[in-house]
Amino acid sequence: MFITLIKLDGNIGPSYSRDKRKKAMDSIILIFPPQFEPFQPYLSLPVLTAILKSRGYSVDVYDFNIDYFNWVFSPNYIEQSLRNFDKKENGRDKFIIERGKYALLHLSEAIQVLKTQKAFVNLPKYKWAMNVLRTALEVVSERFKPSKIDFYEARCGSTNFNSFRIYNAINNSHLNLFEEFIEDFVIPIFQKNAPDFIGFSLVIHDQLAFTLTLCREIRRHFPKIHLCAGGPLVSRLGQEMAVSRHISQFFDSFVIGNGEETICELVDALETGTDPTKIHGVLVPGRQDKFKSRLSENSLSTILPDFSCLPLEKYFSPYLVLPYLTSHGCYWRKCTFCCHRYPYGKYREKPIEIVVNQLAKLSEDYKTKYFSFSDEGIPPKRMRDLALEIINRNLNIKWFTFARMEKAFKEPDFCNLIYHAGCRTLMFGLESAIQRVLDLMEKGTEVANVPKILSACKKASISVRLDAMIGFPTESEEESDYTLKFIRRHRDLIDTPFSIIPLSIFELQRDSPIMKNPGKYGVYPKEPLRGDLDYQFRYDIQNGMDYSKKVKAYKKYISILNSEFNGPSICPENKTHAFIMKCLHDERLISADSFSKIKEKLNGYVPVLYQGIQCRPPNTCNGNVHRYFLFNLLNGMEVEINSLCKKVIDLIKNCYTLKEMLACFEREHGFLSNNFKASFWAFLKFLFQNDFIYFVHSILRQKEDSFFDNQEFLISTKEITSCKKEGYMSREFETGGPNDKSNFGKIS
């Protein structure tokens, strides 16, 4: 976001009236560029719009991120992308074409599933819809490869971190994902009403390629428009952008740091003809020597965000989830690996009474009860005060937020209180289960409190996101393994519906305390990792795991967690949908039984193949066929199976219950050994976790095509991860050969 602070009374900048200025700023446009998750609006534009409108400016707002996704998911565009493949090139292209054609036929239906309340609670259909849309984006990526677009990443060319390569990519039509969209959708908007000022809110690197492409076209068609960029990304990389000719040529100014007040002063200066370099927080390319940092204010804006400027019906969610900020900055500010707090200045809070008043107003105005708090973390005392005020006001809202694992959360009464006030998910940074490592991180948390915190959250029905880090400087392999063992040992406390454990590998970030004092941690920084726009650095270490060991551990831990924990098979990948499903689950509108619970009720459930699953024999074979290929058109997985696995697939097609399937094998093979049963369940679990099958209650047994019309489903809702697609999710069940009829062989 450009900014986050203004005076508490909402007054910003000079107090003179606009009619005394030399040059009227008749039209301001604010843009949120792709690519960013398209499941809920981002907060920056509604805040900036409210502030500028309060100053009397005319503001138009465009969330081109959500517009882009809706444009990409048009049948015409996907069909055009499919036509770019050479069908004779190789088998991979043929498979992608086949998958793309399936996605093309179901695009509209898939979008409606994500946006329709009744269809969204049908978990198999939700998962199917996400995979349809992901397949469509994969088709687009293949057309422009090595460029890539999905719900969580976009790049033109091979990188988002090197200004020279980004510049070359956006000027290559074979690599530029956004050129057609800008020409067909964006430029006509400006032709109808060319503004005087355009501000871009940049949060992540993935938004750079679109922004630079659009700026290039604006320079070509509308050279007099003032182009400004701000937001967290610019606050961290503004100096680098200003000195890079591949980027600076497209901008007239950058807003660095908290910018709600800065952008108003900048617009005022442009109207009055004042030199913008005199404004603290404004960086003008070519005049970097004039830049002055803006001091952090003591108070946080109390202005109500204006979401009416956004096309709220376009976001890919059945319920509107609004972002909201109760405070800005991090109240802890000590974690030695973290630099996320850098763009936000010092910690500031809104008064609780104002927070609850605004939440009530937003809930009423936009007919929603769902909120995502964008705070870096809410202190327990403040969270208690917030919960009490929500309860006293009888405000019916649901929310989730980041939090630190402080002692207050181990108290069941506290967790029950915040749940009663609408808290449904807490996102914690566990990072490590080794106290020595946590102390070196200066996390300020105690490992001994973690099980109690998790227990209190579980009892209160609060789901958790438990982030863990691999390879912090000086951490040994044994210490890293202990964190995994700690998580596995407390699985019963962690593995609740819609709880997840994201893993990450330590990154050396510019502006982090470690970077400022690397010798203390035995770290030797080198050059930026991926280019001049990267704030992650290469480094050598004196003690601890080298990079190859970290990657190996990461893959190992991902495989174990996905195999042993139910969360990855239930919880959607994006926070917005996971939060909505958690709320609906608590209202008993969604079932989320794990595979182990389904396994306990043999006669209660029927496994069903997803639409888009195909089982084929090899193209060439001699005599009897003992090996088959199982294809998933939606996630791209190709699995080689033996004849016993093929038998399971046939029984699934014929709507057998789990108990009936085992009885069938018993009739054919006699007594079933424990190894046989273990292989049977392992194969079914593999199919379940990798989106080949879902389960329905046996009372709903009917033809496969009509299962999607029912609402009582139990299904994995974890999107396919890159780990699975890269091949290190392969599972081995038994060691028998392809002709061995006593076991299920090996899945490859």
C-alpha cells in the first residue's frame, strides 16, 4: 500500500482550498496491478481513495488484477492459447492440449462454483473448479513459456528480480503475458478519460511486468500523464528502481515509506507547480540526491476505507472478505530474520472503539461478516479488548489474523473469548522447536508454551497456521529434524480441520538484523540472489546446514507432512478460502472428515473418481497388460499402476463401498494379509490426497456424473503443490513386480 498514516482526526496536508491552485488535477487514477491472489480485494486502493476524496479530488480506481483474471478466463482467450500448440511436437504438448480442452469446456461452470455459495460448500466441486482454472492458467503459461501465470505467481520471462531481463521480456510479445490485456481492456479506458495522475500500488515483484508494460503504453499514447509508483515493494526497492534505466524511464516519481500523507502532498505540489523533491518521501528519478525520508507519524489513519470503488462482485469467492487494519507495523520488531516491518515505520494503533465502529459500518455497507485483519500481529491485550468490544456491541463478524505465540494464548478462557468474538484462525510463527534457535531469532517465545497454546486453540475450535523455518544460521540437521518430530508428536493438537503447517527455507534479507550484523550469526553475505531488484542475498555460513541440505530437508518434511497430516488434504491453499471454509465448517455447512475417519467406517462411504480421470493401457504391449497409466486431466499427474490398482479403479467406477471392495478382493484372493490391506489403504490414500478420488456417503450412491449435485461430501481440498508436480511426491507401497497379484506394486 502507498501509505498507512495520517493524523488521528483525518486531516491531511495543506488546508487551503483547491480553487486557489494554479493547475486543477481534474482526474486521478489509482491502479492495483496483476498478479496477486484474486480471492478478495487488497486494502491499499480503498484507503487511498477515501483519503483523496476527503480532500476533494476526483478519483477513479481500477483493480486490474481481478480484471485480468476474469479476462484470462474467457473461453476465447483460452481457445486462442490452445491454438498456439503444435500438436505434433511431443507427448507433453498433446497431454496439455487434452487437459486444456477439458478446462475450456468447463471454465464458466468452474468460476460460478467459486462465486456461488451453494456450490462452494460442495467440496469436491470446489476442488474440481480450482483445478479447472489452474489448468487454464497452465495453458496460458505454456503459450508464453518460460513466462508463468497462476493464482500465486506471475512472471514475464525467467525472473521478476532482474530489471534488464524484465525489460527485455515485456518488450517481447512471445513472453509478455499482459500485452494483449492492456491493448484490449486497459488502453480503451484511458482513451475515454485520460487522467492527469496515475498511481500504482505495488506489493510484490510479480506486479512489475504488468506495471512496466502499461507505463510503456501510457508513455506512448498519453505522454503528459504523471506516473507514480508506491507500496511496500517500492518502499523497499525505490532507490534501486530509480537508478535502473530499465525502470526509471517509465516513472515521474516514487513514494517511499508510509504514503497516505505523501501522495496528497505530491498531488498538491503538481497542482501548484511546487518542486516535488521538496516533499519528504517522494523520490524523483534522476534527482535521488534531493530525496528526504519521511518521519514516521505517531498516529494511524482513522479514515474509513472506501470499497465502493472496487468491483466486489468480480472476486473469486462466494462471500466477500474485506481486509482491515487495526494497527500498522510490528509491535515486537525484534525477529532477527525479518525485514517485513521495514516499509511500515513504527508501530501504531487505532483506538478499539473506532475499530469496532468501522467494522460495524463496513459489515453493514457491504453486507458481509467476514474480515481479514492485515496487521503484522495483534498483541494479546489488544486482542482481548477488541473481543470484548465486539461482544459488547453484539457485532456478528468473523475474522482471522497473525499473532505471536505469547503466553496469553495458552489460556483456554482467552481463546474461548476471542472465538466467541469471531476469531476463527490464528496464524503463528513457530519457526523452530529448539529454544536455542528461537533465542537466536529473538522470537521471544518459549517452546514449553507451544503445546499449551495449540491445545487451547483446539479446544476453542480455532484453526492455526503454524509457520516453520528450515536452516536458520547455526541450526544443525539434528535440530531441524527435531522441529519436525515436535510437530509430528503434537499432531493431535495441530491437525485440526483447516489448520496448516507452511514450511520455508531461511532467506537472508536486506534490512534484516542478521544482514546488519552478520558476524554474530556466522553469516557471510554476498551478492543479491537473483538480480538488482532482489532483497534476498546469497551467503556463506560458518556453522549449520548448507543450501543443498536445506532443500533436501524441505522436500522430506513436505512429503511427511502431506502424507501423515490431514490438513494438507483438507485446507485450501489460499487463506481467503481456507478462512471461509473454516467458518462454514463451524456452522456445520461443510464436512471435513479425514481419510482416517473415513477408513473407520468401511460401509459408510463410497469412493468416487473425479471428472477428468482416465485409466489407459500402455500404447504398446505384448500379450497380457499388467501395467496401466492413470491420468488426471486437472492437475497433470500421470501415474503408472499395476493390475491390482486397476482393479481398485474398476470397483470405484462401479460404486462399491470400501467394505464391498475388500470383500471382493477376499473372494478372489482368499484371506487378505496385513501387507495386502496396508497396500490397499495406502493406494486409496494416495488417490485421495492427489485428487483422483473423493468420498460420498453410501446412502448417496448413484452414477458418478450426478454426485456433484449432492451436498454431503467429504473430500480433500488441498490444491496440488509444485512438489507433487516435480515428482518428489511419488509413493511406494509394496515391492512386488508388475505380475505379482498379491500386492499393489509401486506407484511411479
